[in-house]
Amino acid sequence: MKNFAIPTREEVSENNQAIFDKLNKGLGMVPNLYAYFSKSETALGDYLTLQNRKTSLRPKEKEVINLVVSQVNNCEYCLAAHTAIGKMNGFTDEQILEIRSGKAGFDSKLDALAKFTKDITINRGTPAADALTALFEAGYTEAGLIDIIILIGDKMISNFIHGATKLPVDFPAAPALN
């Protein structure tokens, strides 16, 4: 298998160097997966724009989606990153594991979101009617549905990049899901 190198700041374009500098300032690091995006002149900026777009979803809802999609796709990189981010957003270790399994019994709205996200991801874009109905019954709107699907697409991109490259994970490993 090909060995995929993670570019350093000096190896990327001036535009991507500026993005690296912003990431270093905000996160204290440039995550390996983001650094790899910079091999394309525009991909890192495009991806960060997508990831940081305005949305109707709250931070906890976004992390539910990120964790569920990453679990379905078995992306160890994104599971590690979003376990850390999930904790920063107030989820406990136990809640994160439950979310990764595709449910959130501790919150009925997040539970409907987790179940819908798992269902539509496993079924590659065609959710079961009951999962969609439960999502709307939990209070999500059609605008929310669009935001959910865009975020699923966002996470699929990073899951697929890691799946193809198997870049080293630079976050604490996520615990195994039993």
C-alpha cells in the first residue's frame, strides 16, 4: 500500500500556509487530516468552509452526526477527533459510546437524530420511513433535514479521505465500541 505523507507548512502553498497558521492559532495544531487536504490547492479551504457553515444544528447535534457517521464508516481518525470534541461539548464517555451505537437514550431529540443518521448513512442516502418520521416528530424541520444531510456529507468526505490514506491519528484513540 502507498505511504501517504503529511505535508508540512513549508511544503504547501502560501494560501494553505495561511490556513495552517489559523489552525495552529485556534487549535494549537494542524490535524494530520487537515494537513493532508492541503495537497490540493483549494480542498482545505473548501472543506473548512463547508465544515464551518452556518447551520440550524446546535454543537451537540453536530457531534451526534459526526460520531454516528464516523462509527458507521469505521473511521478511527474521526472517531478519535469527535470523541474529544464531544467531550468538549459536554457529552460523557458513556454518552459518546451510546451515540456511536446509533442511539441517545438520555435525550429523545438526540436519540431520533442518532437513529436517523445511522439509518440514512447505512442505507446510503435512503432512510427508512419510520426513521424520517421519528426525526420530524422529535422536532426537526425540513431545513434541519437539509442541514443534517449536508453535515453527513461533510463527515463522509473526511471519513473517505482517512479510509483511503490511513493517516496517523493525532488525537487520543477512541475507545472500542463493544
